[in-house]
Amino acid sequence: MNMGLGRVVVVGGGFAALEVALALRKLDASVPVTVVSDETEVVYRPWLIRVPAGGQQPPIIPFPRLLEAAGVEVVARRVAGADLDQRHLVLDSGAAIDYEQLVVATGATADRQRVPGALRHAIFPCDLDDAAALEARISAGASHLAVVFGWERPGPGLEYAAWIARHRSGVRVTAVDGDGTMARRFGDKATAWIRTRLERLGAHLITDGTVERIGEGTVHLSEGAVDADLIAIVAPLRGNAAWLPPNLLTDYGMLRVDNTMAAGPGVFAIGDVVAVPDGYRLPPALRSIQATAPGVARNVAGALRGATMQPVLELGRPDMLAPDLAGVSVLVRDRRLVLRGRLPLLIRASGEWRYLRSRSARGS
């Protein structure tokens, strides 16, 4: 399949692929855009935390329909390989797609190998199937759940712990800081507030030591152990970019970019698959995508015309965290507690609802 010069190919089937493709069409409708993905819909993953708590399924965004309505071609295949010098992709069908500019938006999945023993002894509720599996185990009678969180994205693990503690009264929940995240990113005041919040919900927060391995029914820490009849690990991520040359990727499969979001000649990236340079930060998940999609689209369109790339990332951007702790939140900026209670959650929820309505989400 030869798409010809001037074409932008976006690889991925989530928020990042959707938003950068729509941003490209909005910026310059003359640019032909193709999205390669075998996904038929996008699950709103921030609301997966409600599933094991017995809540409703998260909203679904009609991915191909929105793209096709915007004039974006959708190729329902997976990418199996890439020749970046010749600028073409090889699909799992064996067909090839030529491109002039490539945007990698393949996201990241749970890194099930990073913590020894976790693949065998833990559940990773990072997608709808695994969140449903966690709910099924709880409903089947699990009485003590250990939720291990930290690494690249600590928020969802804390959120799972709080939501399950609040809504599943027969389950004792222990939230375990896997890698010193609370001290490194939340600071003492926010950690104390979160600890108190979890205790009020009947849960317990452990921040002493780091996780060394997962055994059958045991989280082994550098300082002690936590026994539980069900263990969930939320956070360690691995990029979905194994079809790219290894020299472009980090040890955890993330695609290295510069401050323009370029990974190399003709290659850009956006979303959870991105590894930013030292000194730069991306906001969490959806906010990161919304913040960077217009800039990535501008640089991709500019690259087609030989324009100079413009920075998308800013040095010194603060590290912001605001986990949903089952009805309240705590806003943390660079380890400093800024706001707590319902207000930060209302601000976050307002943005989520606006986004879901704008993308015709079902079930929202």
C-alpha cells in the first residue's frame, strides 16, 4: 500500500493518536493523515478505578468514527516493523505504508516483568479486562487486597485503593508504596493527608521500604512484608514501541524525544510512549496529550514544508499530582501540598466531562 509523499502516518489507537490526528486535520486540512490501529474504540482509562469498586464501566469513545468524520483514513492493522531510512512501515498483514512524517502514539502497558514474581502472583488493572478481573476476584471473596503503586504513574494505584476501600466494605485494603514515590513526589504534608484519608476509609498506607518481589500472597519489601490474599500492581509501564529500532528506546521501551517531541528525522511521538529529556516533565495522561497535541501537530505539519521545529516542552514545568481519593483529592505541586478536599476533584471532573462530551463518549 503506497500512500505517497506528504502523508502523515499516526500509529496508535488511544487518546494520543486520536488527538494528534484531529489536531493535524484542524491545523491543515490539506495534509493527508492516516491512523494505523486495530482498535475500534477508546476506553476512558482514568475511570477504570471505579470498576473493581463495583461501579459502572468507563465511557467509550468511538475512535474510528471520529477520525473518519474528520477526513482521517483509518487502517485497521498493527505495525510489525519500520524502515526509518526509507520511511515506510510494515504491517502485520505484510503490506507496507509509506510516510513522510511518522507520529508514534502507541502508549504504554503494564510492565509485568519489572517487579520479580509479579507476573505470576499479581493482577495489573491497567486495562478494562484486568480491572474486571480484579473486580471478579474481590466479588469472589477476597478479604485483604494489597495495592502496590508508584513508578511512572502513582495516581491510579492510590485511586484504586481509595475507591475499593470506600465501596467494598468487606475488603481490607493496604496501599503499598513500591519505590519511594510518596517521599519523592508527594512530600511529607501530602503523604500525611493521604494517609489520614485512607485510614478514614478503613485502608492502610505503607511507605517504609521498597518492593523487592511479589510472592504468592505476599508483597516482600526491603523492610518487612505485607500478606494479602489478592495483590494488584498499578503503574510500572513499558512502551508499546518494540517495532522501532532499539537504539531509539529506553530500557523500558519508551521512545526518546527532544523538546520538540521529535525522536529523529521524520519521527515524532506523543502520549505515554514518550520519554522526555532531563529537566522536562509531562502532565499525567490525558492532560499531557491535550497539552502537547497542538504543538506536535504544528511541528509535524511544519516538517512537511521544511520549517524549523518549535519547542513543545517547557523547562521547569512543575510535577503536578491530584489523585481521586474516592470523593476528594489533594493537589500537589513539586512535593508541596497546594489544595485538598473536593475542589481539586471538581476542577478535574469538569475538564473530564467537557472532554468526554466533545468526543461523543458513550456511557458518560
